[in-house]
Amino acid sequence: MTFEQAMKIHLSDYKMTKLALTHPEKWRGKDKDYHYILPASQWELNFLSSYRTEIVKYITEEKVKLHQYFHHLNSSQAVCFNFFYPLIAEGQLPLLLKALQLSGEEVEAYKFEKNMPGKERTNFDFYLKLKSGKEVLFEVKYTENGFGKATDSERYQKQYRNVYRQMLAGKIQSGVSEYHALIKNYQLLRNIAYVDSGGEKQLILIGPKNNKKLHKEYENAMRDIITPELRKSIQMITWESLVERVKIQLMSNVNMHGKLADHYQEFQEKYFPV
């Protein structure tokens, strides 16, 4: 059984026991019923209860565009909001920086669904601008079966010539075909194209420990495609380890330990059951 299959079974049970919704939903008009899908009109139930009201208010006020299948309980966009927004709501982004081992830094600005400048306007799930001038770009994954590839076509050849050849210059190992590497690792290299070896723009990829396909693709790209100089500005961490780091930081802050600690316990129970 794959990680995706296991989590869909778990989330189906979560929907029925935790959310008390027993009616399955259909996907893309298919005949089969899926219990891990919420009714589209009840998408807000994909937010954990402790900060649900605040997150819905933020999304409404900021006009955040939700993904087409946000009402699926395995939505990585929902995972992203459920993890990051409570720290924002409680003014605890410094705690996040400690958990990410970015000590000595302060947050100047944050953004969900950050569109980068440029011709392609690549979107990052979460973004931090630090007072030092550094930028931290986050790509969030959950049950996705890899980072995403592209098919060789005139469209992507043109895109490479007009955009990514310049952006990837000096970031790909000698002897590696940049275009073919881009096609085989499309989303990953689109993200990496924004990183610089000086650490002014850093990329943090977050995925589940047991989503082996994600980790394999990342490790292969780091080993076989990306230059050693750039690797120090890119890291992949697991959700499980990041949540544990946050919980450790919370334990040292008795004033914030209660509600946030309960929230991240609920986060683990929903997304990463033992």
C-alpha cells in the first residue's frame, strides 16, 4: 500500500469519526464514492477546529485563491495553512525560525500562495521575507506522488529558451542536459531556479517521512543535477520532524504551550497518525 492510499483510508475514517460526516462524495463525476472528500460547500472543515475561524477570516480578507480540490482532506494547501497560520495568529513566527534553525533572523513579511516576479510567476505555498533581506521559499507536499514532471513539447522548449536557461545557469552540474533535467524534474527545478548559492534566497521543501517518492526525487536531483555550491541553500525536511521541533520550542514557552500544543497534536492526529 502506498503512502497516498494509506492516508486516504485514514482520512476517510477521520471524516466519519472526527467530523461526523458519513456521506461519501464523488470526484470528477466518477461513479465511485470517496469518503476522504468533503462536501464542496463545507470546505472550511478542512481547517483544524482550534484556528478554523481565524484562517477562514484571513483567506476571505486576503482573497487567497484556494485550489480546485481544496475540499479533499489530503489537500496540501490545507496542510500548509493548518501548520503555518496558527504561528502567525499567535505572533510566534520567531518560534518557527528557531525550528527551522534560522537563528538570529527576524520575519519582516509572510505570504501564502506567493507569486514570484518574472515571466513565469512561479507560485510558492508559503514565503518569508526576513529583515536581513533573505527570502525563504516553501514548497509543501503531502500525498502527492512526486514533484511533477513535464512532457517534451515545443511549449516547454520555448519556455526553457526564454526563461529557465538563464535562471538555471550555473545551477546545473556540468555534463547534464539542462532542458532534459527540467522536463524530468519540472516543478522541483522551477523552484530551484529561484534559489541562489549565497543563501539570499533559500528553498525549503516539506514532505511526509513516508512519502518515499518525494524523497527519492529530491535526493536524485541533489546528487545528479544540482551543483554542490547551490545545495546548501536547499533543504528537504519532513513534516514529522518539523512538528516535533515546534513542539519542543513550545515546551520552553509556558505562555504559549497550551492552545498551540493542542493544535499541533491535532495536526499530527489528522495528517500523520502513528
